[in-house]
Amino acid sequence: MKYSIIIPVFNAEKYLNKCLDSVLNQTYDNYEVIIINDGSTDKSEKIINQYILKYKDKIKYFYKENSGVSDTRNFGISKVSGEYFTFVDSDDYVDTNLLKVINQYNDFDILSFNLVEVNQDYELLNKIVKPSFDNLNGQNSIIKFIESKEYFDTPVSYVYKKQYWDKYKFKYEVGRYHEDFGLTPLVILYSEKMISLDFVGYYYVQSDNSITRTIDAQKNKKKAYDMLYHFDKLFNLVNNDNNIDHKTKKLFNSYIANSIILKAKELDNAFFNEYIKELKRRNVITLLLSDTIKRKIKKAILLLNIKAYIKYFVSRWKKWIKLVL
């Protein structure tokens, strides 16, 4: 089986060697590496050219003007020649046995593996463990992921069947933040056969840029409203699909509603009230589950005073909030 590894690159000179070494030293040999330089202005291109000289039979290289990670991923997918593909961000790295482990399985639409967060010295910070299972359809898979209360949106922790991807014409939304939230749940949901491995295949490097929360109020507003855009799209697609059962829809709706409610905590006061009006206009609180005592309490508080819930409960009781999602 041939695999394609897509690496969007933008100003990644500090981490690029580590990334490319992990990808080009795989213990399984039938793969190609598709590197797209998204208009880098640092030494990334020089580093890439050094690897091309050494691994010219493995690397497909493309340069384009900067257009963001969504457009770059879409571009990379269009260049895939393998039966399956995956993504690696240029400041992260993968286990050198990743493809060897994956190749033990076949005939899946999407395969999941775990990831860990590491600091810039590559020391373990956090392990994200998704539920493991074999050969479930998309509806059963998304239920397991949502009920696990573990982060599963990140597209870099999956391998995708190219034929399946093309069948549904999946694309990342260009020019919008949180493109992973807007697409990954659908890719999981529509699959006919999914596998989820208890294997750490990906290492997500928490750099200064990824750790530091932006203080740009306008940028935070853009991120929040892009989440609303994705919410609207996901809600309409899923709830108008007669092939998705009622139980799945209820859980999915609660998940996406929780996601946009929690996004409000990042907003500056100047935009907070405006965003709350958008949440109320969509009646998102009514979508939340209330099948346990904790969820009933949470829903009651939100109905009573959504602003107080977001400003005080979310910021002070994060662990409690996770229990009631």
C-alpha cells in the first residue's frame, strides 16, 4: 500500500529538520512526501532543498504564494498519488514506525491514532488518548469520540483513504480559522469503516506561538465568528441528512453547541455581548443534552444567565465543565 504524507510549510526553519527526519526515516518504505512551501520568508526553502537532494525519489515539492493552511492542505491533497494520505505540520514530528503500524490494517475510510503534546525541548506535556476500536461505521465512531470528552478534531492524527475523500469532495474552508472543527467531524461521520488505534503516532510541539494566547481582540472575534460559520454548516448538513439517526444527531448537536458556547470565553468585552446574541439567535442552549443531573444543572444555569456561566463557571471550573460536556 502506498501512502502520501502532506506537509504544509510556513516559516518553520526552527523545527523543519526534526519534522522531515521523522517522515523520511519511516521503517515502511512505500510512501511519498508532498511538501508545499506556503510562501515562507525564512530559511525553510533552503532546508527543503537540502532534503530534496538527499531524498529526490521520495519528495514532491511545490512552492506557492501564502494562502494559509486550509488552501495548502487542499492543494496537497490534489497532488496525492497514494491510496491513503495523512498530514504532518511542519513544526511537529511523527513516530518513525507510523506507516509500518498503519500498514497492518487495510480497507478503511479513515484510521485514527493518538498524539502527544511536547514542549520545545521535546518533553512530554500531555497525551491525548482517543477511544480505540476496529471496523465501526461513522455514526458509531463519532459517538465514541464525543462521549470520550477527548479532543479529536485535529486532522493530523488520522489517515484518510483518497477514494473516500474524493467521493464526498471534502475540502477545508479557505480563509477561516478552526477549519479542523468544520471538517473532521464530517469526515468521521460519513465513513463506512473506521479504525482507531491505541498507538501514539504524532508529536505536537507546543511552541511559543502555540502556547501564547493571542491578545488581538479582532483576531479572536474572527476566530469566534468562524466557529459560528462552521456550526451553521455542520448543523444544517447533519440535521438534514435522513441517513443519520436521531441519537447521533442529538449528541452531535450538543457537541457543536458546546464548542461555540465555550469559544465565547476568549472574546474581549467589546465583542462578548454581540457574540452572545448570536448564540441566543441560534437557540444553542436547547441543543445541549440534559440526560444527567450535572448536564441538567449546566443547562439550567445557561438558560438562566448564559453570560454568567461563560464568564465565571467556564473560567474558574474548567475541570467541572469537562465533566458535563
